[in-house]
Amino acid sequence: MPSAKRFLPCLLCALVMIAAVPALAAEIFTYADLNVNGVPAGTSVQEAIALLGEPLVQDAPREVPASGEVQQLLHYAGLTLTFTDDRLSDADLVTDAYTTVRGLKLGDPESLLQSLFPYDAATAASEGILYSAGWVEALGLPLPPSGTVKAEETNRLAYAYLAPVTPYADAALESDENFVYEPTAMFVAQVDPSSHVITRMQWSVHPLAE
């Protein structure tokens, strides 16, 4: 896989790169991957409860001052779900009782995670880039759909996969930073570098600028 910085830095040219992505469409992370035990992102609070059962704690809805959105949390044993305007937008898993993206669960080996998405050991080791649709020079970031891996301050490896909820429109790519205001799906799996197993998984659906 060529170095990520060899991609044309102009995001308008990156549209050409996006056109090439379907070759990996069966493997790259997409919004459609987001689920918990088969309950997909976008599910309502009551639909989620009907599928997962009553939570241990159901927080009262609260308005987020910065955005005006209404958020509500459901707490299960080892699982927290966040609903934004009554749609499932975030999941945080800390137990192996639940599965998420492509059937992954905590305790699964790092090698399984690598096998489920495009992975190039050379670029992962040298640049932390697993795949991308281009390079955003102004932000120093790969353009989604993308996958990266990096070491966190917690001494865990974080595999992060991003994808637009719907394909970015031309207007979203007219400026280097515009796409960060578009709804983006993100899935992060933390891996213990000593045991090489997944220890935590989180996913969300929000603009990256939030």
C-alpha cells in the first residue's frame, strides 16, 4: 500500500480516490456496521429496550446546550447506550456479554480485528494508516472512509475506523475542513499490546467537529 501522504492533497482530487474505494467495499468499515447485539444505530429508545430488555438505569432525557439536541442514556451491565434525539448514536462496551461491529466482542484477538478490515502491516507500523480515501493536508488527517491505529496514553492501541454516514457531497469537499461537519460513523477498538486482545469498544455517529 503506498504511503498515505502520496495521495493527492487536494480534496477535490480525493473524489477520484473515493471512486476507487468500492474495490474494498466488502471490507471497509461503514455506517451499516454499527450495532450492539444486532440492534443498529438509529434505533429508538423503546425499540432498543424491546430488543435488549430493561436497562439497569435509564437516565432522564437532557438537552445538550451547545447543540440543542436531546440525549438519553441507557445503562446495562458493561454497556452504555446514548440516544440523540431518540436515535441510538453511541455505544460503549466494557464486557464480552455483547457483540458489536461484525460480531466482535471483548476478549477477541487483535488478529481477528485486523482480518475483518483492510490491514497493511507496513503502513500501520510506519504511519498508523490502515486505509483511507485521501489525505487532508490542512488537518493532517486521512479522509474517511479510513482506518488508523495508534498508541494511546493508556498504553492501549486504538484501532479507529471512520466512514461518512452517506457519501460526502461535493460541497463537503470544497474546503479542506468542511467534511468534519458532516455526520460520520466511528468505531474504536482498544487493544492491550501485551495480550493482543480487545479490551474495550466504542462507536458513535456524530460530526467529527463535535
